[in-house]
Amino acid sequence: MVEALHEADLPKGLLNVVTGRGNVVGAELVRNPAVAKISFTGSVGVGKSIMRDGAETMKRVTLEPGGKSPTILLDDAVLDQAIPSALVMAFMNSGQACAAGTRLLAPKSRFDQVKRAILNAMPSFPVGDPADPKTAVGPMVSQKQYDQIQSYIRKGIEQGAELLVGGEGHPEGFETGYFVKPTVFVNVKNDMTIAQEEIFGPVLSVISYDFEEEAIQIANDSKYGLHAAVLGTDLARARRVATQIRAGRVVINNMTDDPQAPWGGFKYSGIGREYGRYGIEAFLKTRAILE
Amino acid sequence: MKTATSNAEIKTLTSHYIDGSFVESHGREVMDIVKPTNGQVIGRVTLGDEEDTKRAIAAAKSAFATFGRSTKEERAKILRRLHEAASARVDDLTSAMVEEYGGIVQFAGLLVQSGIGAFLAAEQALQDLPLTRSWDSRPEYWSRRCTRPISRRVS
């Protein structure tokens, strides 16, 4: 990437890239009094330490430390469209995405239909070689991440969630490398570990609700608030639900992006916004001149 | 220290990008880059240390002395040049994501496109963003309420 950007012939020193560890290179950036601003995407723990250590030199910070994003399936949703859309959001980037929709909130009245629709849609999300355009879920980035996913799947089973698809171990035919099974748990309670912690892998928790108000309450009952989705046929209703979710972005009916729309979180999903005018303003300070 | 010559397919990166040039790392720690589909080492990267970081910060600080006074139009040009330079390497950037972290090719392609598009989106946002605002400070409002000169009220 740096080779590519070098060709842009920027003024010297405008872009500098030092590859290194967060607790070495990152720590120096946070400590150094010549640096005015840190913009960071990563974990909650590191985000907190940047804010804490940056206070020494009055750093301004933009932090994006992940999410546990809810997808609210309203009871008027067309499942043949809504469930594939929900699974795209759950498994995007093999689940290794801060915006991944890893909690699916489904109406209790349609729970059996939802389970069937998930089972019907799963063949469209094959595990495979990431270089193959047909592949939907590739390997995890490292052995450490593979182990982490396995431990979350075990914890889900131990805490009483019911496995609908997937589970522990490698998928058949992918015993080498860091491939995991795309996994869907049903009958998950929102206070279970798999519904509260960011797993960063293709593990979806399906949680049932009785009423719209309860769905909103469950969606907001999270330390995170980065992204959310609302799936339903009545758009006015979907918009009304969207405005009650404490998340930096809420998409209605499909995963979508807009490069001018702000990106960032509520609560532990961070501070500040990226992209568009909000992203530029995050690097500006205001000066008033009075006469 | 591990050597880079044990396997011809292993790519080694030993430099950082500081002050417009690729410079040899002062830090000496070497990290393996492992291909997630098979666990094989495909690269070795020399990691920077505090000294490399300080050099980069010093370069940025000295660039800012003049760049800090650049106009919107100059910055817009820079963003367009970055877009053009990155666009020329879309395929390389996508295949690096597939190879190095196992990103699925369809999604990696979208991410690269959106990353590259971000330069033009930033240019658009910059053009649309008013950097100054002014309003009538209504001197008669203050003169009615201030019993002392304003310069003494503001301490």
C-alpha cells in the first residue's frame, strides 16, 4: 500500500508509516508531545489506554473499538430476503468485522420459520479458499483468533445456547489453516457471553423477543453501539425503530455504506466519528476571532 | 535472528516510510507473516521501535510547518493524486488482503474499492465543508448590557 501511495509524490513527511507493535510504536505516538491527535481502530482495552495515556499530553482521540451489533428482524419481514441479508451482516469478512451483525433478534411468534430460513440460507455461505470468488467465509486471521472462536463456541454450549448450525472444530476438508465452522446459536439469552462479547468470527446468536419494545431494549442492552440493522416491510415502522437504537449507524433492510455518512460508536464502541465532514471536523480545532 | 534466504517465496520487508523515503528499520525485532489458509510463513517484517517512531513524528512535524498553511485546493489535489496512485494498484492490494489475512476475494475487492474511494469522498467533504463562519456580533446588544468595556470583562 505504501509503495502505491509513494507514487502520489506527496510533500515529504506528510505520510509516514512505521510498522510495529502497539505497545512500542503506538505507545510512542501516544506519549510524544509533538502528536496532537490519535485516531485508532482496535480493541476496547487498547482504546482505553490510549485515552488514559494520551491525557498526559492532552491528546485528542478518535476511537473505534468494535461492536456487538444487533439485527432486529421485525415480524412483518419477508424471511426469504431478510434472513440472507442478516447472514451477510453476520458473516461479513468471515465475521472479522467491527460492524458484523452478530445478534439476530427475531420475533418469538415466527421463531420456527426463522430457524428454517437460516437452515435454507446456509448453503449460500460456503467455507472455502478465500481466493475463490464463490467463497463466503474464509479462514480466521491467526491461530490465536481460531482458538478464541473455539473457546466462545464452547462457552455458548456450556451456557445453554442451542447449536443450530456449525460448532467446534475445523469444517470438513479444511483441517489445515485457521478455518472455523460458520456457527449459528438459537435460544440465546442476551446476558450470555456469546451475546455480550465481540467474538470477531462467524458466530451468530439468535435471540427471541415478544414485542417491538422488547427488541429495542435487547438491542440497546449491550456495552457496544457501533452498528445495527432493522429488517421489515413497513418502512415507517422500521425507521421508527431505527431512531431508538443507540448505535452510530443503523441500516434498514440491507448492509449498505455511504462514504459521506459518519462512522463511529456509542458507549464502548468509541468516541468521535470518521468519514465525511464529521471525519474532517474530528481533526479541526475551533478558533474564534472577535472584533 | 531468522533469515530471509531459507525460502525464496518468503517476502521480507525491512523498511519504514519516513519523510518521503523507504528507510531501513532501526528496530530489529522480526515478525513472521503467516498465511492463514495453511499456516505457512510467507513473509518476515522487521518491526519499528521508539526511534523509528520519533523519526516519523519529527518528519511529520516539519512537514506540518508548511503544509499546515496549505489551501483547500492544494489539499484537494493531494487527495486526487492519492486516489490515482492507489487506483493503479487495485489488484495488488486486493490479492495482498487475500494472501496475508485470508480475506475473501469478493469482500476484499469491495474494501479496497471503498478505501480508494475514500480519498475522493474526503475531497468532496472538504470542498463542501465551510472552514469559517461569521455572524453579526450585535454590538448594540452588548452595549446595552455591559457597564464596563468588553476588554475588561474578558479576563
